[in-house]
Amino acid sequence: MCLPGGDRPAPRVIEIGDFAYIALAYPQNATIIWTAEESHGPPAPANLREFGLTEMWRLMQAAHAGKIDLIVLHVDRNPPWHWRHLRCLLHRPFRPWQRLLRMFGTFVVRLLPKKIPLFVIDTDDMRTIARHSTYLLDRCTYYFKRELPVDRWQVFQQTAHPEMPSTRFRRRARNRARIAKLRPWSIGFRTESRPLPPAEFPDKTIDLLAAVSVNSSTVRMEGIAELRALSARRPGIMIVDRRLPLDEYLRMMSQSWLTWSPEGFGWDCIRHYEAAVCQSVPVINRSTIIRYRPFIEGTHALHYDPDVPGGLTGVIERALADLPRLRAMAIAAREHVARFHLMPWSYADALLSYLSGEQPPGGLDLMA
């Protein structure tokens, strides 16, 4: 393994938390230090080690010996002492001490040399940075956040600041340095390998597929009412009110020219990327966050204004009037995901590019 775009030796990487990018894509040069509950899914990879006192000692030895080139930390919205985590202490098999130590594994970065680059990954639905994670903005090199508000200062709302961050708070050099480290991230499309397998353009029998839970946002509640009115006069609009098996859901998506993909708990939704991989153009409400490698309006996706009456209907009807354009957009959207949003592959390469300095900074120079 070498760094993307070059022939330099691969860095030695430690990923800490409940997920991994580099350690899954390049296991020969990266290790996962697991800090979450036990997984009941597929067998754990060979490079996964559970956090504990022994693992903490090994990690500190390697760090002080200069054997770690990058630490990637996956944060949780809740601190280890939150009841959602503490309840796992009573799970079977009964190992409360071992589980308690593991939950505090993300805090081990406080004990590691600050000269080691630290990348923090926050893929939570929340648009704020939890109070217990604020210290990471002082320690990290970059803080990658999925739901990053357009006004980055709002990540501190009612966490590091008791209200909306004030002008005085925003003027402080320490806080401006924190903001400059923030970078957008995305949820992506998970695959077992890359690249995506070749796919012919599917036959389309559905104009638009709407298969979402409407209770997670008012954008969905308002949009589904508009789609029901549209479906009364346009039979190609398919609204699914039940939960579909994944294979059926993806098959129906591939048969649809358009897929309605409004924001739920967060704006960045896995449905955006599922639709694109199935060569169905996602129809998304206007972004309320800073996006990572975004779908471009009219090239990869269609966007609408949920606060404009009839806005969703107008976007759909105009799009369906030009099917050759939709075909080109669907193909371009799949290629965009294949290049930038395959998980863990694309994200592993992006992180390594940031480490090597090849990735454009994309931040704010607030210290000028």
C-alpha cells in the first residue's frame, strides 16, 4: 500500500472508536481499537483490538516510540457515562469492568503525544459538537463533521456556549482556530469492495419512488402530502408506506427515474447515495449544511425548496419532461458516488490525502 497518488510508503494508522475507514480499506497498515459494544454481525477483522488497560499501554508505547503516523478518532454524541452506554455494563456475558474501560477508550488521545496528527470523524445526525468532544478541536488536526451547519459557529450552540455563540465568543482566537479545523463529511454508500461493478442502464417503469419514514422531519411530512396530490393525477408516482426488504427497495429504486430523498434527522442521508448507485436521480430539499463532494444541481441531483408551495411538484414535472437529460444525470450521479462516496474506500483515500497534504484545505482562514 502507498499513499493515493504517489509512491511514498503508507503511514501507520490507528483508528479508535466504533467504526473504521483506513483500517478496513488498508488493513495491512492500520489497526482498529474498538471502544463500542460487542458486534453481533460478521466476524471481526484480524486487525481489530478491543480497548483495555493492556491495549492502552501498547498504544502509548507505540506513540512515544514514533510508530504511529496518524490517529483517526470516531466520536459519539454521548459521553461514556451516559445511561445509554452504562446500561451495557449489565449485558451478558457479565463483564462490567471490561466494558467500562472500553467505553472510555476514545479519551486515550489525551495521553498520546500531540505531535501525532489526529483526525476526528463525526458522522452523527446532530449539528452541534457535544461538550465532551469540544476539547478535541484543540487537539486535532482536522475535525470532519457530517452535519456541518452553513454557519459553522452553530456547532457550539448550547454546548461550548450556553446559547447561540455570541460575537464575543466568535472573536476569541482560540475559538476561531477551532472553527478553522472543521471540514464537511458525508455518510456515503457502503461496499465490500471497489470499484462498483459495471452496470447497464436499467429499464425504467416508475416516474418517482417515495419510500421514506415521514415522521423523522417536517420536510418529509409536508413533501409526502404534495406527492400524494401529484400521484392522484400521475400514476407513475409510487408511494410506499411500508418498510421494504433491502433487495426489493434497491430494485424498485433502479426502476425509478427519480427517487425522493428529503432530509430526515440529518440532511445528509444514505438514500442520496443509494439512489445514485441504482442510477435513479435523487430529488433532495435544498441543503442546510456544508456538503462534502456534493451532488451538483442539474448534473447529479435535483433540489427543491420545501418552503415554496408546489416547489417539489414543479421540479418533478419539469424533470420528467426531459428523460434523456435524466438518463445522463443518473449515470453521472453513479460515477460521482463511485469516485467520492464509497465507504470505506473513498473516505480512506481522502483521509490519507489530507495527511499527505494533497487534499485542498477547504477551511476558513479566520486567523488572518
